[in-house]
Amino acid sequence: MRIVATTPFSDQKPGTSGLRKKVPVFAQPHYAENFIQSVFDVLEGYQGKTLVIGGDGRYHNRTVIQTAIRMAAANGFGRVLVGRGGILSTPAASNVIRKYGAFGGLVLSASHNPGGPNEDFGIKYNISNGGPAPERITEAVFARSKEIAQYRIAETPDLDLDSVGESACDGMVVEVIDPVADYAALMETLFDFGAIRALFASGFTMRFDAMSAVTGPYATEIIERRLGAPKGTVVNATPLEDFGGHHPDPNLVHAKELYDLMMSADGPDFGAASDGDGDRNLIIGKGCFVNPSDSLAILAANAHLAPGYAKGIAGIARSMPTSRAADRVAARLGVEMHETPTGWKFFGNLLDAGRVTICGEESAGTGSDHVREKDGLWAVLLWLNILATRRESVDAIQRSHWATYGRNYYARHDYEAVETERADALVAELRSRLSKLAGTSVGGLQIESADDFAYTDPVDGSVSRNQGIRIHFAGGSRVVFRLSGTGTSGATLRVYLERYEPDPARHDMQVSEALADMIAAAEEIAGIVRHTGRTMPDVVT
């Protein structure tokens, strides 16, 4: 073991999804080491315990994994489980932590952000329940990173990460595991694989776009080999360090090829995609896009059709910006409904306490109590289970849902890489006016209330403030403004637009038409053009 003197970096503050920076930043001498040692320094009781390490296969993944293994050995871990090739999807890593009773895990990913020598990289720490570290740990890591003076690392050669089996690193056991096997086995306990196999055998067709990212091997094994879908159902199935030069975000901009196929006359019955690290999903039927908020609500309403949820669900949780479609499902089922800040870690306490079973975020993340991360492939498989049981099209299922619960017209407008100062000024000005908005009218829309969302955790009592600005209108519509921390350049201003329509006769409007007055109101309230200079969002989902 070697103790290396180092100098702290001032910008290693972890966000809701860990530390994310450009690869050249992470490649600086001691940068990744400082963060990893800061994590180990704030943890207690891990001596001799197991650490899980894996990532999404992006550029710099293998280099940092080798470093993390050496540092785990030098800091006293007894065992490391690492996915073959350094691969573990985020939900699969959560499952491995839980299944093998690991102390925690290091997940190397920048989620749905681009990869490559000059693109994004990230590391986050997951705790023993398999979920992202809570704020008390991430804040402690940041505090430690500002004062760190040394780190510990074993002086050993690189390990073979491509062969399943055990080896040693400075006395610590390193086991390379099949990254797919445990996850696939878990999925078989949750879903009716026989019914889904029969669906494919009946001639049902599907296209799954893995976006040259981590879900490829998982989808190939489960959808093609275990469920019997024809070879080639899964496309872009090989994880690449730069995701093939594409942006691995499963939305209608970056998965346009899939969208165009599904909207064509000869498209398959069902289309789906997942993102860089496998925790997000895109669901499209033939001629029918399902927005993530509706998908969460439909999955919750139909979860009982899958064996793993046959006894019903305990409750539903959604992030605050997610549409309130799921709230109406919870009310009808008579189960708990929780609105949390954005960030999967906020669902962890609710899941551990048995308060909820299904969770979701409008940014295409859905999951359940089977792991403590959102899970893109899980959502696809639950959709397949529902389709296999109901034997209806995606469009028919969605329309039936709207007829029962009403339709929440919904869209998210992203203004990406806005200068941080401009974005902060917009939010600061909006916050200063909140108390004056209630009771006023904007473009004919009556504002009922306006606030800056604060969340009190019902399990541990912790409070999270300033989580997004909500403008509620009469009739159940709303606009939400929030700055996102998932990028590495500037700030992303997200504007969430939601209009509730209970009348089935009005469920066939174009989303842009249904939300036109909401879009105008958002501009009038926040002054987006004035503050950012942007006249159009970069991405609409």
C-alpha cells in the first residue's frame, strides 16, 4: 500500500446523481482518487466488508475501476465484486449490492449524458440498501474533499476484468461476475415470462434500442434469449465507450430513429429504449408515444397483472415535476401517494419502510421495490407483461386509462447549457414574486397558488427546500420551473407544463395545442426570453 500526498479540488461537490465532470477533469492527477478517498473517509464499519464496483462502459470506465479496486484494497475492504468488463447497469449494481449483502458500491456513470474522451464521466456511491447515498453522506463527502491531504492505494498491476472468477489485490478478494445473470434471474421472479414468450410466439413484434449503451447485453439475454423475441429485436446492443457518437438519452430527439419507425405504417407493435446506464426508458406503441408520466400511472394501475405485484401495491411515489396522473391511480386504489424532490434517493426511505411499491420520475425513470434505483428494462418488461395479459395494443391501453382517469396533457421544455448566472437570476426573480402571484390571472388562466417546493421526509423527518417552483392554476393545471444538475456545462432550465382534461371528447388534441396557453403563461410569468435569450427550448419531451 502507498499513501499519496494530494491537494484538494474545490469543485468535487456531488449532486443528486454523484460527481459528474468532463473526462479531462477526471483524468487530472489525483482527481478521481480524491473523490473515492473522500467517500471512504466518511464511511464507517466497512473493514473486511464487500464493495460492488461497475459502470456503464463509457470512456475512462476501466481506468477508474482499476483505481477504485486498488483503493478499496488499501482502505481495508475484504472483497470487491465487479462486473465483467467493468460493466454493471445502475439497476443491476443496486441488485448485486442487495443480493450479496454488500456494504455499498461505486457506480461509474454519467447516466444519459454523452461519452468519449472529451465528454462526460461520473461516480456515485450507493449504500447498503442499493440506493444512492443520502444527502448526509454526499454533503460529508464534499466537506471531506475540501480538506483531503492524502489517499491510500495498493501498488499492484491491473487486474483482468474480462474473465469471470476470483483473483487478489493486495490481499483483498476481487471477484469478476457475470453482469447480467443476477439481474435476469430477478426479472424472472417478477414477470410472467411464459405469457410474454407466448406473446412473441403469436407474432407480436418489438424493437428495443439499447443506444450502444449498457442495457444491450441485458436486453439481448432477456428479450431475445429468454423471452424468444427474434434475433435482431434488440439493436445497438453492444456497449461502446462513446455510445457510437450518439447521445444515449431515450427521448424523442435522441431516439428519433426508433420514433420514426414506430410512427411508420410497417413499424413493430411495441418500441422501447434505454439510456447510458440503463435506468431510464422510452415507451412507444405503433403510432403512439407514451409520455413517462402516463407510463408511470399505467404501470401502477396494471402492476397486479405481473406475478411480482399480484397482491397489489402499497403506494406510489413520484418526483414533484412528474405529472399528477399517478395521483389519480393511487386515489382509486386507496393507497399512499407521495410527491418527492427529484432524485431517486428520495424514494429510498419510502421503499425501505414499505410505504410505496412503484416510483417514477418524468425524466423517463420508473422502478419498484425490487431494487433501489430506477430501472429502464424493468419498465419495458412490465409493459410486455401487461400487453401479454391484456392482449390489447399500447394505444388501446393508454386510451382506456385516459377514459378512466382523465388525461394529463404534459410536456417538458429544456433550455440546455444556459449560462449559470442567467439561469440563477431567472429563478431568483421568480422566487421574489411568488407571494404576489396567487389570485392573479395570466393569459386568462387563474393562478390558485405558487410556491417553492419543500419536502419533509415522512420516514426520517429530514427537510429538503428549494426543490422547484410550482404555479398551480384552477382546474388542475400547473407549470413547474426547475434548474437541473444532470449536465456538466452551464445549467439546464426545465419548464414542466401540465393540463388536466377529464373530458374524453377532448383527449385527441395535439399536446402543443392543449398546452399552448400554458406555454404562453410560463413565458409571461418567468421571462424566459428576457433572462436567457432563448426563444425556443432545445429539447421538448
